[in-house]
Amino acid sequence: MATLQEKITLINERLRSFGIEAVQEIKMTGKDGQQIGQVKYGYRPQYVFDSVNEILGPENWRYELSKEEIFDTQAVAEIKLFLKLDNEWLCKGSHKGQMQIVKGNVGDAQKGAITDAIQKCMSLLSIGSDSYKGLLKRVYQKNSTKNQAGPKQAVEKPLATSTKPTAMPKISGVTFEDRQGVIVAIGEKLFDKKELLKAAGFQWDKTDKTWMKKAA
């Protein structure tokens, strides 16, 4: 059975696979609408939660709202994050989140503060760690530059000679081959690693007796 750390690694690999669509600019502004501080880059919350649900399962994590405060310009929320490990709920940390109140919409600010707090709690487990390491700025700016450059003339690319697919999960003792659009897991004692393979989207094929998934 996969360990928590192995599942966290799969969550982060899943987040990276989305590319720029999962990344957003984060700007703080004052009452006058002027930017405060530096622009930051983070994962969009829905992509984080979807990835966590996909790997951990929505029934294996939850949060509790400990405290909530409303100020003139922002809402603040403190939450506790719980994970279900060995059929027991364990608190994996607490954190405060905040969100600016825009055009008097306190409700949206409250929801945003809770979401911010949940993501910060998940960062204690290294979920979405690329965001806190400053690695997403390069992802965002690289793709933005491509989009702004306009259409380019198509260039014919040589056929790939390698049969190993990219962006596959790192599972000890397991390699992957792309067989005409179907990715096959290869290795010994794959049954012992079935939880990791399932979490990465692989399914057991009874006919060929292999773990496989369709290539993206």
C-alpha cells in the first residue's frame, strides 16, 4: 500500500502535469487599487483540491474552521486540516488564510480566506510545494510569452525514437512503455505497487495481464 509521502509525490506530479492552466498570478492591492508588494504565483485552488481528491480520495481528508474574523478590507480564517490515516483522523496542522473584500462582497472574501488557509495547511505536507519554492513564475511567464508571440509557422518534427513516455510517476522498480498510444507499466512485483499505479490512472488488463492506461 502506498505511503502518505508517495501519495504526496503523485499529487505534486499531477499538479505539474496541468502546466499553466493550473497557475495564477497573485496580486495584492490597496484601497486605491494600487498594487502592494511583489506579484506572486500559485496554483489555482480547484486544481489542488481536484488533485488531492484524485490521489488521496475525498473521504480521507477534511478541515475544521477554528476562527473567523472580518476587518475593514479583508476576511481572515483559521482552519485545521485532518487526514485519515489507518482509519483514524489526525490533525496535520493549522493555518490562517486571508482574502481582500472586493466591492463589499464579504461572503466571497470569507470563502476565499478559508480556501487560502486550506492551501497553506496542505503546504505543510509539501502539497503544491512548487508554489512556495518560487518555481511557478517560470511556468507562467514561459507560457505567457508563447501566447503573446502570435502564431508561428509549423515546423516538422522528427519522429521520436524513444518508447518511454514523459511525465510518468516515479515508482521504484517500475518503468513505462508507450505501445501505440497505450502506456504499459513494466517491472517485478507490480501487484505490490497497485495502489500507486491506480492513483496514477493505470488499470489492470486481465487479457494481457498488464497494468496500462491510455496515453494523454
